[in-house]
Amino acid sequence: MASPINPEISNADLTTCPICLEQMKVPKCLPCLHSFCETCIVAYCEHFTAASGNQQTLECPVCRSVLNYTKPKGTSETLLVSPEKWVQTLPLNFLIVELLERKQFESTNKMCFSCERLGEKSGANNFCKECGELLCEMCTKYHRANKLTATHNIHLFTELSRDELKNFKQCCNWHPGEMLKLYCCDHEIECCSLCVSVDHRKCETVQTIEIAAKDICQSDLPKKIKETLVCNKQKLKILRERFIEDSKKYEDQVLSIVEELNDFRRDIKTKVDIISDKLTAELTQFSENSDRKHRSMVVELDSKIASIDNELSIFATVFEKASNVQIMATLKELEKKSPLHTKFTNDITNNYSHSHLTSNVSKELDEINNALEKCMVSTISNRCEFPFTCNSLPSVQLKLITKIKRKDRHNEACFSSDGNIFVADYLSKCIDVYHIDSKKLNTVQLEYSPHNLASDGHGYIALLNEEEGTIEFLNEKTLIIDQRISVSKKSYGISLNEKFLVVRQDERIECYDRLKGTLYSKVEGLPGLDSSSDVHVNKKGFYFSCGDIIHFKTFPDLPEGESGSFIYTDHSFEDVGAVATDDKGNVYYADSEADTIGVMSFDGSRSYAFEVQEELIRPAGLCLSKDQKNLLVTKDMGKTIYMYEIEKDGDLEVEADEKKS
């Protein structure tokens, strides 16, 4: 048995058994859709059961899905059976059977199917259309003689076209010998005639399997399935790369912590040596000073004791040998010295203290040990918000219609509700109005430098006065300011609809009630919120970019089931700035770092990369026309404004991404 099993082998050739690595014989299909030779999967089951001691479950040799040894539905789902009997209940993979048969058809040495089942080999020249089998001359003779197969159409293999050979028949799993000729649309299942008469007689729609297969093949189902599979594959490959990166990071972190521990150990040893040397020196000095002091006191006490001994000797002698007069004179002298001796003795006695050395080293070491025991290595997991998106669709062309070249930079542009182009000139303190063909129509002079502008799509252009912290609403037709709203100063990006005005600032986003002119809600505390000045509003909420992520948050007035937030991201994002959306919720974005413009589906599952002939230098502004047919792009800090027509060339397939990989 081959081990370990490489999943790529089964992807390269479906007819190769992942276990024995040879062409499959009696291909059995597991519930996870991986197929193996019947004998190989039986041997694997027996080996797995013996090795794991588990008599109830099995892991797929390829994907490691956990499977139960149970009989299929229709018998007894919970009845455990032996691995061999369980494998016998597994369905044949008729796709692989047909592929194997097709190989034989295309082979120069065609062998008889009936003889092969008997373990014999003989060349085949004939083909039975009903059975879909190659037959030798002898088997053809018996095939025509058998009552059940006498009416079958048998032709020479060379007489049949490729299309006729392609129409293989599939047998019913529940009624052996019966072909699947019908399809129940109510239950979405292939049926033989017995299945229809017994289990589907009350169903309303039953078609021939050829018609049902044709309808399914011509529907969007194959495209959706393929797109989903390719998208999931891309997401898993990205996750795989991240796991590899995480593993490498863990390895680097482990080495870093080990080095940190080694440095810590060396540092502790150095510090202990320094403290030890310092304390030893202090103790030596203390010992020397103490010894000197004690010796001095002993000498002084010895001198005093000698003096007293001398006086005691005089006292004894005078009483023994001297006259009373001499005794009196001596006592007078001794009496004078007695208070001095008493004072000396009392001073020494009162000042004497018994000293002993103590150390807090043991206590401090205990505290250090307790602190060291608290040292640990822990893992902190930060949940990553996905979904990823997949660059699984080919590019969509943008056709340049016109471009507007400005004298200076620092210009912002947007479409009006009637399709004209409004340009905010920061340096000239004005609003210029252009026709779609780039012809200048009008100029509105302002008293301030407009930092940004945005259209509500219903006749008004909002202008941002950053210095005063106000938003002015310019009537598209009369070119007169009709309304003002006060906002926080140091605002940079604005967007609006009929109800809400959203303003982007350094570290937060404020949402205002447009009619009342009051602050409704705000968003703050998100990482990267200060990385861009752009914000965009549609009917349900507002979008704002933070580097390589686009955030979406619904308006506070939406019902609970419809409110929430979403994150759009893609591995190609570098520094997303401007964002716009169409009526379907698809997200258009400009990446000023990657110099690209793209569009992402509303659910984040697909993305398109626009191709333009003109060089895009740091595209910043982005605006869709009201009819969703044109796209306005400002580049090079607004010095040039492009207007494109969006050309979607037919159905978008997934082939392009597969070719890249």
C-alpha cells in the first residue's frame, strides 16, 4: 500500500488510484467523493482499523474526512458493518468507469469487457450501444442469443462516430440491471423506470435524463460550481501560505525567546557576581573595621583594669603595713579616682551592645525564585476577519471617453445627477462645471478652498469647507448654496445620500442626519482609520478604506436583521483609497499604491481588474455615473480627470485565473 498519499496525483489523473498509484479497478467512491480501487480501500480499511483500534470510523486516505462504517440509507443507517461489507455498499464511480472504458475505446488494442470480467483477454471489434460495452466475436454471438440482450444494437466499432461512443449508460444503484433513463425534477435525482414507478409516481415533473442533463449543462450551475471551487481553492491556498508564514514566525519567535533566555541567564549571572563581589568587599571592610575597634577597646579595658589592679594592690599594702595617717592619706587619693573608674565603667556598660551580622540574601532569593516561576511562554490568538476575495475573473475594459486637464493639482471631481462633471479647484477657490465631452459650462466662485465634494444623485452637490468645519449644499441647476451643516473641523472626505451625510476625519467617521443637521452616529478606534480620507455612501450604509481593507457598516436606522458590518479584502490590495458602489452593491475601488482600479462583487466572492490603455499614476478619486455606465477617475492628485465607459464583455469566466496559476 502506498503511503503517504499525495492528493495531487488524484487531481492529475482521476483514473489513478491514490493508494496503489495504478489504474483503478472497480473504482469505489467514498462519501467525500474520493475514489479508490475496491481491493485497495478494503485493505486500507482493515489496516486503519487494526492500527487505530477504532471499529466504527474511518479516515479518507486523501482528505482525512471521518467516515462511519454504516450501511447506506434504505437499509439501516445506524447498523455497523465490517469494512469489507461497508466497501461493498459504496457506489461505483461511474465517471471513472466511463473514463476507463473510454481509454479502452481509444486504445489500439481494444479488449472485450465481458471477457475481462471473467479474467480472460480477447480482442474486441463490436460495440453494444445499450450496454455501452466492447465485445469480442464470441461474446457478440452469446449477446445476440441471450433473450434479454437479443434486441440490442450491436455494431462494428469502426462504424460508430465519436458522439455515439460518448453516450455511455449508467446503471441504477437501487435496481441492478436497470439503466438510468429518467430524471425527477421534484427530487433532483436520476431514476430508472422502476424508481419512477415505485418512488416517484406522484412527482409532477419527470423528464428523460438526456433533456434534464442538457438543461443543467446549459444553465448557470456549472459556471457557479466552478467559480465556487476555484474561489475556495484560492482562499485555501492563501490560508495555506499564511499557515506557512505563521509557522516560520513561530520558529523565529522561539529562537528569539531562547536567545532572550540565554541573555537573561548571562545577565542574572553577571549581576549576581557583581552583587556577590560587592557584598564580600563590604563584609571584609566591615570585619577589618570591627576587629580594629574591638582590639582598641580591649587595649583600653586592659589598661583600665591594670590601673584598678594597681590601686587595689596599694589599698591592700597600705592597710597591711602603713600607719593610720598613711592609710587616711591613701584613701583620700583612692577616693578621688573612684568616681572616674565608676564613670568609665558605666559609660562602657551603657554603650555596650551585642552586635551580630544578618543578611536578606535568602529572602530576596525567595522573591526572585517566585518571580522566575512566573516566567512563562503563552500564545495570544487574534481572530482575523475575512472573507478573502478571489481574483478569479478576467479583466473588464474601460474605454476612455474624455479627459480634463487642470492647470494645477489638488482637484476633486464627481458626476452630477444629470451627468455633468463638477470639479472642486482647491487653489482657485471655485467649482468648475463641465459637459460630458469636457466642454466647460460654468464656474462658481467660492470664498474658501473646497477640500472635497460629493453628489447625492438627486440634484445637490455637497462641498467641504475644511477650515470652518461646514458642509454647503450646492443646487446643481441654480448653482446656489441652499443649505449648510456644521461638522467637526479637520474633516477630509465626504459622501451623502438623501438621508445621511458621512464625514471622514483623522481617527473617526461621523454620520449626520442630513435633514436635521445633527450627529447621528460615529465610528472610531479601527486600525488604519487615519490611512485614507475617502468615504462612500449608498442606500444601506457607508464604505471606508483602511490600507488593504475596505470596511462596510450599515446605517443605524436599518432593522436588526439587516444591520451589521462587512470587510472586503484581497491579496492584491496595497493601499485602497477611493471607493464607489453600483446599484447591485458591487464595490469599485482605486488602489493608489498599486496604480490599479478594480471592482468587487457585493458579497466579496469575485473581483475584476480593469485594464486601461492610459497610465494610471496614483488614482485617487472615483465616481460612478447615476446610470452606472461611466466611471470618473482623478489621477496625479487631480491634475488629470478621466472619464471612462465601462465595457463588460459578455459572461465572466474563471479560466483566466486558472491559467495564471
